[in-house]
Amino acid sequence: MAVLMRLVSLVLIVSALMLLGADAVTSLEKGGEITVRSLETVWGIISLYGLNIFKSWVQHYLPFIAQGVYSALALPGWAVTGVIGVILAFIFGRKLGPE
């Protein structure tokens, strides 16, 4: 299980670096204007239909936390995946012990 979680954390960290690089390249293309893609934008690029279904599901079944979910979707995509990946890497990292 720990090996699988380390792999998941590695994938999340790599995807965060890719998103950060894409934001940097887009910012350079726009002449230095800072461009940061939100988690909602990244999800919309991957599957706009899935994003709309998720938002309507949250609005219908969990209206009391809908604003919190929308705020989480507004966070930078690289920050969300990177932070979760680093936390998982620390939790499931290699344990040093007697050899």
C-alpha cells in the first residue's frame, strides 16, 4: 500500500510541476502577464461535461458546502496537486530503520 501511495504522490508532484511549467510558458507567451490556471480551468480542459455534472451535483445534494467547493475549484491547479502530493510523500515516504 505504501508503494502505491508513493507512486500516487509522485504522479501528483509531477503533474503540479507540469501545470506550473504550462502557466510559466503561457505567461511568457502573453508578454509577461501572469497567467495561473485554476483547478476548475484544468478540470474543464480535461472534461467540461464532468465538471458541470460535479458542480450541479454539489449544488443539489450539498448546498451547505457548495461555496467552499467553488472556492477550492478557484485555487491554482499546480498548488492543489503539489501540496497533496508533497503531503502524501511525507506520510508514505521511506522509513529509515534498522537494516
